[in-house]
Amino acid sequence: MTVVCLMADPPRPGLVLSELAATSPLSEAEAADLYAAMLKDTMVAVARSGGDLLVNYRSEDLLPEAHRDEEGTAEAEIRALAVSALEDPDEARFEVQVGSNFSARAGNTMMHLLRDEEVNSAAVVRGDAPFLTRAKIDSLAMKLRTNEVVLGPSTSGRTAVAGFTEPIDFTDAFVTPELETLAERATDAGHDVGFTELYGTVRTGADLLTLVPAIRSRWQAERLVPGHTAEFVVETGLFVRAVDGEPTLVRDAE
């Protein structure tokens, strides 16, 4: 089985999706709610797949000082999302992240799983790609049988998911352009690199221009949608409309 590691922060306003709040009609609190919804959809997708869910959370001391909670509730907040999302929250394994930045934290987790625990394959997801479904996770696992590294491309040079059967040099591997950097590190290590289809990630207002019509069109057609994310879009009243000839994110009251 592939161990799918969900790198999760507590969904606190200003801590998560801050760029989204700055570039869209969403407030910081609403952006945090969307982040929580996408995390829950990712948990559901992994739990329903053939992979094992590892939730790797940032502890209070690794958070920016302005966003720390004196009561140290980061783990409890993440566990509460799992309880809300999963039929059996005990299916999820929880571990604290270790490292000074995202690349270090993701790399430490992959190295631990592949070398110390000797798992056959492991993958990193951020939880901001709500259309990363159960079937797509299983497809990634299949590709990892013939490739040491499999990358799920997203927009703006990002990756939605990165899977490994062998380690790479993870130092600053997840910085822009993330997709290109990971592929370069993999080939430098002599690994075969496979790719999945393109997945949309949601980190900016521009990303919502893609997500919202995708959610609403599939909802209208009674097709599969990421449930928690779709509920957020509908309840928040988000639409994309033409304003002065340009696609623009609006609310239903506007």
C-alpha cells in the first residue's frame, strides 16, 4: 500500500490560504473554512482509496508566532477534522511534522517512511487539490509500481501530489517551480519519473475562478464532487460571472 501523507496546518484565519484571502472576495476566516473543507475531502479520498492515510500536522512551535495558540490545540484541531470527515477516524494515523520549512518537513516524512519504516511507496499531498479523488490516488499508486517518482502537475508550476518509492534530495525541492524542481531532483538521482493528469490546486483568487465553475457544473450535472468543498462553495454563494467582459468571482448577493 502507498502511504499518503497529508501535510496539514490547523485551519486558522491568516495562517492558511492567506494569499487566497488577499486576492479574492473571501475573508481570512472564510479562506480558513475552505482550507478545512479541502483537507476533509482529501482525508475522505485517501481513506476510500487503497492507500494508508498519514496526517502530518504542524505543532504549535513550528507555526508563526502570530498564529500560535497558547493552549497548543493544533493537533486537536486537525483530529477534529478527521472525526468530522471520516466514518472511522481511527483509520487515520497522526504524526507531528519535523523541519524548518515545507521541503524539510515533507522530505523528513518521506525519508522516514521509505528508509526507516521501509514502506514500498509514499506520497505527499497538501490537501489543496479537492479533485484528487480516490480513483486518482489509486492510479498514482499503480504508476509508482513502474516509476520511482510520480508527480501530479498543477497550475503555476505546482504539484498536487508527489509520490516516491525511492528518496531524492528534498532540500528546497518544493519551492517554485515545484514540479520542475522535483522532476530534476528525481532524474539527478537516476529515477524514472511518471506523471498523472493535471489537478487544480486552490491557493489564490485566480484558482477559485477554475474551482467554482467546476464544482457548480458537476453539481448541476449530478456528477461526483468533493462534498465538503462543494458545500462551502454553495453555502458561501460563490459564482463566476462576466464583469466588464472578464471572468470574475462574485457572491450571489452581488
